[in-house]
Amino acid sequence: MALTSVRLQSLSVASSDISSLCTGSSNLFLGSTDGFVHLISPSFKLLRSFKASEGGPITHIKQIEGTSLLVTIADDASSEPALKVWALDKTEKKTGAPKCLSTTPVQNARRPFPVAVGFANGSVAIIRGDLIHDRGARQRIVFESEEPITGLEIHSGPTTILYISTTNRILALVIAGRRQGQPARVLEDTGCALGCMALDKDNGDVLVAREDAIYTYGPHGRGPSYAFDSPKNSINIFKDYVALVCPPKVATSNSSTLRNFDVSQPNDLFSTTTFTLLDTDLKFIAHSEALVSPVKQVFIEWGDLFILTTDGKYLDTQRIHNLIEYLEELHDHDRATVDHTTLLLNCYAKLKDTGKLDEFIKAPGELKFDLETAIAMCRQGGYYEQAAYLATKYGENDMVVDILIEDSKKYAEAVEYIWRLDPELVRTNHEHP
């Protein structure tokens, strides 16, 4: 099965061979079952591949935000999993691969069935040390139970909290700061499935997806919950939205919760997976669609949200008309943020809907969006006429001249525009580098 994007650009990586995935530094990183790591560009072209493991698949991969470091964990059935730190900005002369800064065997107290830092036998290992300069590392088991670990999330701050989900419990453990060393606090005696816990980076809480609802937890206990009756395979947080992947339902009746949200279930002529975007603040479903192919992974990069299905296709959910209508309603009711404006203008640009774009930016009345964001998005999408219109209407003279000269290459029109300005403004534009 070939891995392709919505633009049908083929990659020489089979989706059946992908064992792990992460994003960062404006790239997509794929770990494969044969021990290779593949770097993918924003245009979904293969940039480079390198061998990261000789003994087994790349089970976990993570790009460290704000750095050029990549961390991989490979599972070797004959020995302990190996954690490696790679410098993407440094190259080995012989192989051309990124330089491996350190290799650390991940110990699990000699207990079997490892799953990286969280283990299927119920233990969690913390590794500390100078992994970048390979000066050794200390690791210890910080949590043990009889229940398999299904998820780990870390919230860093004055106190660093490790959230742990098992099949039967949700817990919080302080791993740095005040109260470090105390036993893990049980937040709920009900756990979740693998992939059904996600960290909200804005407030440090975690969201847990169960069949009946979505639950929130902080370090001291449970917070609000949101009813959404459906089995769930995964949960992700994308800007102001919660993204859910739900497997095919066995029952044939529609969910009363979905009816309350005024969204009907997709017609299940085939065994379909459902992808849903929720706005938990307004308690509203922003988008829902049925996918014939099961979802392998959801990832967020380049300001967009993508779905990788088992047939190897990427689906960009921001092109959907339902989402456009929802975002337009937010703007009409003065509830839109800068992110909402960016998302809406991206939708117009990707659909090449110039009419909708003109209608939005030229709407009468008070300005209902962030001006700077709208102009920047229009310029980025090649809609220079619309960008110049906004800048002119709201008196952004420097920006009008910049658009006419740098983007539209309409030099005569720029000179004519400057000629009509007050002398002081002309002098300011003339001195502008």
C-alpha cells in the first residue's frame, strides 16, 4: 500500500511498514518496521532516510521542540529497547546519516513486554542524564502496577507532573519539584484505552476519551466532562478543538448525544470509521465524517491536522465545507479568535473560493476579524488584491505600498498611491528600508 498525500504525491514508504510517527521542525518523521527513519517535507516529499536500528522496529519517535534533536526507541526482541538521541544538524561522514549523540538501553527491571517508557507489564521508567553528550544516564522505575500502561503525558512547570493512564486507573505523579518522591495520586479508578489520553498544553490538564464521554483531569482530580456517546480509538487536541477517531459502531440506532448536537450519524453502508472535531467550549460538533479505511494515526503539523489511514492517504480536514460554515458563524457572533480567522482564510484559499473570500473581507459593518492576520493570510495565499484592499481600507499605508511593490509588482500603481499620500507619510515610506 503506497503512502500518498491528498495531492497524490507518492512516497517510497509503505504505510503497512510505518511503526511510529511524530512531527516537528516543519517536518514529518516516520519510523519503520525495518529500523529506518524517514524525513518528509511539508509537500510530502521524502527528504532523507537513515538506519536508526539494526535489531528491530522504531516503536517510538519524538522530535524535541525548539532543538535539532530527534529521539528514537527501537524494540529488539533479543535485548532491551535502545533509546538513541540524534543530531539532525550534524552528519556522519561515512554514512551521511544524522550523528547519533548517545545510545541508552531502556531497562524494565528485567521484566518482559516493553512498550518504551510505559510498559505493558504496568511499570514506568524515567531516564535522566546527559544524553546529548553521551555522559551517562540514570534510570529508575517510578511506578509499578498490575495493569498495562496505556498512556503517558508530561506537563512541565514549577512542578513537573507525569500523568499515567492504565486500563483501570488515571494517576498523577510528581517527577520534579515540590512533592517529588510521593506516591502517584489516583485521579480516577477508571482507566482508558491506548491512545485515549491527550495533554492540553494551554492549561496542563489531560483529556481522557471513554465510550460515554470525554473527561478532564488536573493534578488534584477530575474536572468537567463532555458527553459524547461512541467508542473511541484516539483523542488529539488541535487548537480549540478535540479530534476523535471512533471505530464502527455495532449498534444500529443513532446516539441521542449526537442528536442533541444536531449531527446525524453517517450512513453505515460499509464498516466505516468516524472522525469528529468537537468544540468543547461551545459544546458543538464542528465537523464529522465517515472514513471507509481505518485510521492509523492523527498528526498535527504546518498549522494543519492530518489523518493517516491504512490505505495510505492523508486527508486534510480543513477543506470541509461544514468547518467553513462553523467558522463563519463564530465570526458573525464575535466569538472568533486569531486562530479561527487563520483557519477560515486557509479554507477559502485551499478551496480557491475567491467569492467567499471577498464576501468575508468586504462585509459591511464593524471589523469582525484580526486585520493583521487576515492581510498576512491573503498575502501568503497569493490573494494580493484582497490584501491591498484591506490595507487600504484600514489605513495601513506602509503595508499597501509593500504589497504593491513586493507582491503584485505593480510599481506604477505604488508610485501613484504614494503620490496621493500626505507629504509626511511619503517621506516615511521613502525612508523605509
